[in-house]
Amino acid sequence: MQVKIAHREQVALTIDLEHIADFDPELKEAIEENTRRYTALFSDAIQEILPDYKEKEARDVLTSIFQ
């Protein structure tokens, strides 16, 4: 999944709150109570690790525009 996101073949990542609750119920509650903050935190973390998953250079319209 991370490789597909890194290559822009997938544009969404679903985070299952029930999986988080299994790990840490208080974290699940915090995410539900402050979704906007956690969305930004997850987004920043994903952007930081995506280069580690790149196997090839993504070639799409966005890449062409920004070159």
C-alpha cells in the first residue's frame, strides 16, 4: 500500500480506528475528539516516510507540471 501511495497509484490511506483502539483505546478517543489535528499529524508522518517506499519515479501530470 505505501509503495502505491509513493508512486501515486493510490491516493488515499484508510486508518481503522478499531485497530488503533486495540493498540491504545485512549488514542482512539483522542483522534475522535480532535480529528483535524490527527489528520494533519498522520499526513505529515506519511509524507516523511514515503520516500523510503519509492521504487521508481512517479510519472504523472503533477510531475510534469512541477518540473
